[in-house]
Amino acid sequence: MSDKYTKTLSTRQNTVSLAEFCGAIKKNPLIAFYSRVTAWLERHADQLPPLLLRLILAYEFWEAGMMKLNGENWFAQLNFPFPFGLLSTDALWFMGTWLELIGAIALLLGLGTRIITLSLMVLTIVAIETVHWPAEWSSLSELWRGYAISSKGFGNYKLPLLYLIMFLPLLFRGAGRWSLDHVFRRL
């Protein structure tokens, strides 16, 4: 029924070529639906995921900035790493507040996304070191207890670490097609 160059799939009843078998699978409605969904996801990979990352990060940093803008400066009790420790706590409070607010707006618009992302990543690393990292730990299991969203004395670096990971696609791939960065790049 076939020569040595035709791949076949044999059963007891009949022999079907591989091309016929694949054609039959593609006609399956579930496979066809999956193929359409996958094609849609691939077409929008540069649009929707970066937009969603920008929106959630913009919201989180806007909230943090607004809390600082409307709150009291509590930075005086903290020890900042070099070179930030050289600045006054009032200057750090001002810079942190406005970086979070302006950064949130820029992320929302997708404007200057890579530089804003890098700036907010530095801010987040400083926040982890200064506020969220456990004050004392002597083993990895003690450090791991700080990977939490709580204030039980072991640190709480889980959320800032997740922000850093969420920033990585924006840093490496940019804001995506639904952004001002994309519009300006096309001009």
C-alpha cells in the first residue's frame, strides 16, 4: 500500500499515512478550537501580557506612593545601604514618594518603561534591604521564613521579590505594543 518513503501508521484493520492521520486530528473540533486560541495568544503576546504587568505594577506603586505622600516620614528609623545612606531621610522620602507616583503613571502609559522599570527595581531592592529583609538570620530556613506577606518578625520580602520578577519582562522586552513607547518608536 505504501513505499519505503511514506510514513505510515498501521492498525489491524487498515494503514493510514501520517499526513492523513494529522489531517484527521486537525478536523477534531477540540483541536481546532485549541489551535485558534493558541494562534490568538501568539498574535497578542506583545500586547496583553506587558499591559497587564504594567497595570498591576502601576497600581501597587501608586498606592505605595500615595501612602507616603499622605503619611508621616518613617524613614528616620531605618539604615539605608550605601550610597542612599548618605542622603537625608527627608530627601529619600521625597525621592521614594515621587519615584513611585511618577513611575506608576509612566508604567500606566507605557512611557519610558525600561528606565522607569530599572529605577523602580532599584527602589524595590533598597526597600527589601532596608525594610523587608529579616534583621537577623543564621540559616537558609530562617531566611526562608521571611518569604511571607506578614509582619511576624522574620522579614516579609515575598511581595517585593515578586515585583522584581514581574519587572523583568518589562525591562528586557519593553512595554509592548499598547504603549506610548511603541507609538514613539514607530514615529
